[in-house]
Amino acid sequence: ISKYSEKDVSRLLANPEIIRNRLKINATITNARAFLQVQKEFGSFDRYIWQFVNGEPIQNSWRKMTDIPSSTPQSDAMSRDLLKRGFKFVGPTICYAFMQAVGMVNDHVVSCFRYKELKNKRKT
């Protein structure tokens, strides 16, 4: 994707099976290129991204779904740094959703069976 050209963008814009938004397609290409730069600088994207949580998952203890924030100081910092590195569409809320999805933060409410399973889990 990092090597996509304008010809590739035109092909994607003609594909009815994807979201055909030029800004998002261009952002995907830009982000792929920025990803490679981060990988080169840090040795891996993993090493870079986990620095925002000091290398270990954050274990929250939310009681209700409404307690869970849409962003945190860590996702704010990640967003600022990614934007500084040229990434697109990486606001604090997107970054926090990413952190939840990849296990950088445990936001299961304490009554959820997954909360207990993940509470003492370390980064692997």
C-alpha cells in the first residue's frame, strides 16, 4: 500500500465494494508510509505504540459502560505524536479505540467475565 500510485487510487475509487472517499484512500497510503518510517526508527511499530502505556496494559476498573471514556491522556499523546509523524485520521478517540482493540487497555466493566480474565494479563 505504501507504494500505491495515483493509478492505484483511481482503481480504488472505481471499486464499488469499498468506501470510495479519496481523502480516506490517500490517508491509508500516507499512513502506510508513515508506519514504515516508525518501524524503521523504533525497530517495530509494536515497540513504538506500547511506549504510550509504559509497555504494559492499563487495567481500569469501570463499574458501568458510561464510565468508560472516549479518550485519555495516553490516547491524546498517541494522537499528537502520530499526527506529528504524518499520520492521518488518528484523533484521540480513534487512538483510544485502537488501544482497546489491541489490548493496551482493559476497559471491560468489572462484572464482565473478560475483565477477570484480562486483569493480570501482561503484554505478550
